[in-house]
Amino acid sequence: MRLVIDANILFAALIANGPTANIICGSDMELYAPEYLLVELERHIDEISAKTHRQDMEEFLRRCKTIIHTIPDDTLTQHLHKASCSDEDDTAYVALSIALNCPLWSNDSQLRRCNTNIITTKELLQIL
């Protein structure tokens, strides 16, 4: 299954070694994210580090960077007009979901209002 992964999903996996981390590393998912994910990660890394319960956070993050395929933001420009989101930070994720014609993995209920298919962790666990 191909999915676009939202930054908050990755952040949750970096904070706790739970179902989200298991899906990222233990499934046959093809995970994609806009390069903007790396910008968000850099912006929030201190906050994530302060909250983490993982002893292996840095190692896990390195592994995630090899699992998640990052797509250059500039390749999404033709899809940005279709990505109608009130939160500008979500636009690149929605545009990538539209470009790849696959669901966006997110637990953000606000994203349901955007023009894309959203799948939550709970729904994903039911599928798997």
C-alpha cells in the first residue's frame, strides 16, 4: 500500500515506540512525504527530543529517512491548486497525496476538509 505520511505521524513514532512506529518499520508500506517534512522535522526536533520515550530515537530517525521517500516540493506545484487546505503547512502533503493518487496517513481531523483521501492510524491498523 502506498501512503503519504504526515509529519505528525512521524513525530508520534519518534516519541513513542508503539503501533505507529511498527507500521512505519514493520510493514510493506510504500511511504512518501514532501521534502517539507524535513523542514518540519528540523523545526520541531528539540520538542520531539524532549518528549521522546525512545532510547533509539536517532537510530530510528535515520531508519525512517531511508524508508520514507521524500519528493521534492517543486515537483508538486502543479497540484497545489487542488490542495485546498486552511493550514498552509498541510498543503504540500495534500498536493503529494493528489499527485500520487494515494491516501494521506494523518490523525489530523482538520485534514478531512481538504481535497484528499485521509486514513488514520486506527483505520490503517484495521486494514493491516
